[in-house]
Amino acid sequence: MNNHYEESKGLHLNYEIITEIVEKGSKVLDLGCGEGDLLKMLVEKKACSGVGVEIDQNNAICAIEKGLSVIQGDIDEGLKDFSDNSFDYVILNQTLQLTEKPDYVIKEMLRVGKKVVVSFPNFGYWKVRLYLLFRGEMPKSNILPFEWFDTPNIHLLTIKDFFEFCKNQKIKILEQIYMNKAKKIYGLFSSVLVNLLAEEAMFVLCRHNN
């Protein structure tokens, strides 16, 4: 019950932060949109025009029943249905670690979107490190509650990993937001401390030539 509550709080905070980030009237593509709750919030609160992509048929149907434009598809196969710079924002919320080809997915997001919003659980979080060190088992937490054999996560990463990825791929980081226990963390200026203390990270990205 508590795990579900913390997860719900985390999702709600993510939705609120993303809604703050996205400018009013923007054209938005929400990848892995689930049942469309974030997309609906952006449409209602920020007057956005939005499209969602969701691999699960039942989730896609739920989103469509809410009056949203949703395509059933696998983002690991790319975004070939969308042209370059066709969206103001492309969002991948808590889904990056579930993709088979995260580097390709981000590349495609940057192709079709002027700005990209990505969030993911930080595997460098201190509790995760201690769990592995002292228990010798794959870590579990509110944000990573799965057993090793049934986890949907394929490519777990740390904040440090993501910084290195952006540097190597020449991706510009416009904004960084860090969260812990479903709350924003303020005043963390050291990348070492951020990687240690943040349970989750959110980045706003663009191509360097933007």
C-alpha cells in the first residue's frame, strides 16, 4: 500500500513538473503515454495539441476513450510516422529504462522534437548502492519495486551515465530536475552529490544546433 502511494505521488509530481515545463499551446508527443493522464493534463491545463504513442493496446484504448489522439506502436522501432521538428516537445516519462534501444529512441526524439523531456530512476541513488553492497541482491525501492526476473527495466542507468551520454552524443542539456521521495531536491550543485542523493532525474534536452 505504501509503495503504491509513493509511486502515485511520484507520478503526480512528474506530471506537475512536466506541465510547468511545457509552454502553453505547444504541440506535444508523449511516448509511452499509458492511459493518457499526462497528455490529458497538458491538453486541459496548457492548451496543448497532443499525440500519444503507447505499445499496450488496452492502455491505448483507455487514452482514446478520454478523447486523446493515440497511436499504438513500439517506440524502439523509431518515429518514422513523424517528420523532423514536427513537435515542440517530445516526452519520455519514466520509460527510458524500459526501451531496448534507448540511444536510438533519444536520437529519434531529438529529430522530431525541438525540445525533449526525459525522466528515469537513478540507479546511482545511495539506497540502491547500499542494498546491493550489503544484501548482495538486485536492489528494490519504491521507484524500482520489481524482482530481477519480472522487471520491465532493461537498461538501468545513473545520472552520471546520462551526463556522459549527452556529452558524447553532443546533446545540449537545457534543464535538470532531481527528485527524492516524490519531492524536488534543491541546492544540489555537485554532480557527485546529485548522483548519490537523487532517486529520480528529469532532463530537458535539445540538439546543440538549436
